[in-house]
Amino acid sequence: MANATTTAANSTQTGTDTILEVKNLSKHFDLGRGTILKAVDNVSFSIKRGETFGLVGESGCGKSTTGRTIIRLYDATQGTVKFNGKDVHKVQGRDLKQFNRDMQMIFQDPYASLNPRMTVGDIIGEGIDIHKLLSGRQRLDRIYELLRTVGLNEEHASRFPHEFSGGQRQRIGIARSLAIEPQFIIADEPISALDVSIQAQVVNLMKKLQEERGLTYLFIAHDLAMVKHISDRIGVMYLGSLVEVTEATELYRKPMHPYTEALLSAIPIPDPEIERTRERIILEGDVPSPVNPPSGCRFRTRCPKAMPECAQITPELKEVEPGHHVACLLYS
């Protein structure tokens, strides 16, 4: 089953333009006394160079754990992550140092992700110092340039994180991630802690930087409207597994998995007439525990279209239409 899943998820994406390839990735946490929490289970996808891959799902579905495992903040339980053709969980020495430079992360909480005892200049310059890229006046000029790039001023370099708003702190986090000129950035819910008015500014900034610098993003979020705005392709996760992967416009035009349909039906529509008349899909019950997930299809306990065989067969992520992969027995 694992090989079939891998083939489906990667068949249309692998090649010389692929920067990241994730195969059968799992991350399990041992809670003691024989209890295993399966945060990520057999996830496969790939990302092309220069694109944005959105990863969405409810809180607790494993999307942030996926991102942290890709960047080696967590060791993988099984599976492989290849970045520029190299297995990131096996690289050592110079290759590891280069990997740490090429892949960076923007964290979810702009208040917890910045060291309160360091000035903004030192926070941004820390990566430059670690990799010994610049020193003296050149280092300072680089920090000033990065501050201007994210819409801040040179004078902000001498200030501390507590002197900034949430949106400004996230801009500092973006500047820090850009300091060592990475190829790939994992953005772990970078806008969820921000006011709505600030969210669009941060997303537009990220899109602008991507165009200017040729960056590749893994954009993790639960806000489907914002994910559509920034993503080229989207993967939908439920309880540690991918249930649908396709292009962003196709996902919103024709969602095929019942879980995706329910998520999209919950997006607010600014037109009150349409909002009143459209059908809202209400999922019953709570998300099952990843410690003891349901047999067969993990979504079956909440799925309005569940069939008896859903309890017996684990659906594989298959290409049911060109470029559109779904893990659902409705399309077997």
C-alpha cells in the first residue's frame, strides 16, 4: 500500500524541477506504557522549485509536525525526505550545514519565536554569524537591507521584540529566515496569530519575496481562503494522513474528498445572499485521537458518505483525475 501511495502522490511532480520529495513519512511519539501517538502516518508529496504547496487541515491533524519533521526539528519514525536529491535525515558535516542554510522556517507564534533578550539586529544576524557569511559593516548593511525588505526601518535593529506588534514581529521572523538566502521556507501557520488586517499584508509580502528571490514555500495553515490566495497546489490532511492533493484552483472548483467538501463549505462568503442559501456541511463528532485512530478510513466516523467497507479498507491516495489525488473509496 505504501508504494502505491507514494507513486500516486509523486507521479506528476517528481523530476529535475522537484526541490522536495516526501515519501511515506511518519512521525510517531512514544507516550510511554506502550502508547504511541501517530501524529503523521505515511504521508507522501513533492514540491516543485519555485512553487507554494499549501498544507491544510483542522488543528491537530499533523500538518505542523510534518513541517517540523521535514526540517529535522523532529526525527522521522519512518519514510524519507529528500531535499535537492539528498535525504535530510542522513546528511552530515558540510551537507548538513548547507541544508540548514538552504531550508528555513517561519514559526507560528511571533511572540514566542523571537528571543526577548536579543535585539532585532542580533536576531536577524544570528544566522549570518553561524554561517560566517559577513562581518562588520557588511553584516550591519545586510541586516538593514533585510529590515527594509520586510517593511521595517533601520532604527528597528537596536530594539527588542517586546517593542513590536505581532505583525511587525512576524516580519522580523521573515527577515531572519531570509538572512542566509535560503531556497526553501516552511511557513508554519505564519498568520494565524495575527489580526485579519495584518494577515493579508504578511501573505502579500511573502508572495512578493517569492517572485523576487525565486523562493519555494511549504505554507501550513488552517485558513483555506488565505491558502488559496498564496498556494499553487494544496494538500489536505486529516488525522495524520493526506486525503486530497491537487492544484489550488481545482481544489476549490471541484473538491472530491468529503472532508475537503466540509472544510470548503465552512469558508465565510462576503455576499449575504449566497451565504444564506448555500449548503453548509456540518461534521458530527470530534476528531478521533491519533493514539487510537479508526480502522480503515480515518475519516469514516465523521463522514456523511461512509460505507460499510470504509471500516475495513484503508484508502490509498490515488490519481482519480489528471493531477488530482484523492484517498477515498468513493473513487476506487
